[in-house]
Amino acid sequence: MRIVRNDEDLPALYRQAQQEAASAFGNGDLYMEKYVEHPRHIEFQVLADEHGNVASLGERECSIQRRHQKLLEESPSVKVSAELRKEIGDILSKTLSAVGYQNAGTIEFLMDQDKRLYFIEMNTRIQVEHPVTEMVTDVDLVKSQIMIAAGATLTDVLLGPVIHRGHAIECRINAEHPEKFTPSAGKITAFHPPGGTGVRIDTAAYAEGVIPPYYDSLIAKLVVRGKDRNEACQRMERALEMFIVEGIYTTIPLHRRILADPDFLRGEFDTGFIERFLEKKAETAASK
């Protein structure tokens, strides 16, 4: 992959990418697409039945990510207006109905600074971050997926129009060093998840449980809901403070620092947030 910023660089960069592709994959075919500077990662959740009915359940903001792996998600996005949400939802409903799609699904986009959306891909399955949509819509997506597979209509599944209430945030708690991002396998010696109003924890971890080194490092999803984004951020910070995992490293300290970052709290971030965030932390430490 090469970023081409002017006409003069195109021939040389094209040849470099072509040679790399041929060497790595035995095929030097390439395609070109628009490069979006400082994008946000926005995805829309949909449900579609076998009768041609499609419903959009709104968007999730997934821009807080490391090496293209999501760390924190929220719904709704502070950058998506009600008008844009409806416009994209209508387009997706018409498109998926036309192709006969059936299932839960997620359509992912990059959003530029002018709030234009560029299609990335569609995931024809449930997503790790689906709980944030469940929290703001009160729709059980896993149950809905099963009902649709059994032949139910969206009318049976949704029982009325989709209504969004409040704001939800999900933190992916990974068994990783919070700064080096190296895996942290081993025995969990203490495990005390948070609880209370508006707090949800999805996990199979437990005290004395062993985290093996062979699989994905995700050990828990911590999800909160508030009446607005400010309350959701405060509730998440409190839940992270209460979440105790000992015996292994986790990303809980990293999430707490993210939740305290002024740019994050203002909703001013993009997919490069974590890199800048870590660089800023390293510069601060070096200056002391």
C-alpha cells in the first residue's frame, strides 16, 4: 500500500506496490482508491429478514483503535446528525432489501472531516461491539438474529419503531500490557467486575481462571449507558475504577487514561488518536 500525494510520485509508487504484491501474493494486480486523511471509523448496525424488510439501528463510533483493532466503541457518534443517520439508514435499507440480505449485519465506513462517508466493508455477522447498540435501542441483537433465522419478520422481532435513548460506551478489556500491548497470559488471582445501574459486563473470566496465550486477548467487554455522553463517560470511569483484575496485565489503566483525555471527552478524535495519545504520554514522561 502506498499513499500518493501528487501526480509525479504515482508511477514510482505504483511500481513499488506492484512489486511487493507480486512478491507476497504472486499477483501484482492493484487498485486505487481515495485516501481519507484523519478519518473516523463509523459503522451502522442493521437487521434484515427473509421477507425483504430491513431496519437500521443506527451507528457506532469505532475510531479509538490500535493497529486497526478497536479498543473502545460508543453509540451514537457525536459527529453523526439525526439527518445523516436517517439518510444512511434509508440507503442501507433499500440496498440490502434489493440484494435479498437476511441476518444481522454491520456496514463499516470511514468518515472524513466534512462528514462524507466512504464504504469499507460489510460484516455479515454479529460484532464484538454490538452491546452498545443494544444498550441505546433496547434491542437484543443475538435474539433477533436467531428469530430471523427461524423465519420471523422484523415486525415480530422489533415490536415497533427503533428508538434511541441515551449514550453507551464499550471498553474492550484485553489481557495485554497497557503500554507495550504485549499479551499477558497466566492465572487470574482476583477478579471483581463492576456493577450497578447502567453497567453491563460480558465475560467468561473468573478468579483462578487461566488465560492461555493461544487465542484473542479479549477477556471482557465493559459497557455502560448514560442519559447523555457526559454521564456515560463518568459512569465508565467509575466502572473502570471498580474493575479489579489481578495476576495478569489488562488494558484497564489505558482505558482510564483515554477516558480522562480532553480530546476524547470533547469528541475530537480520529483513527490516529491512540498513536498521538501514546506519543504525547511518552513526551511528557521524557520531559520529567
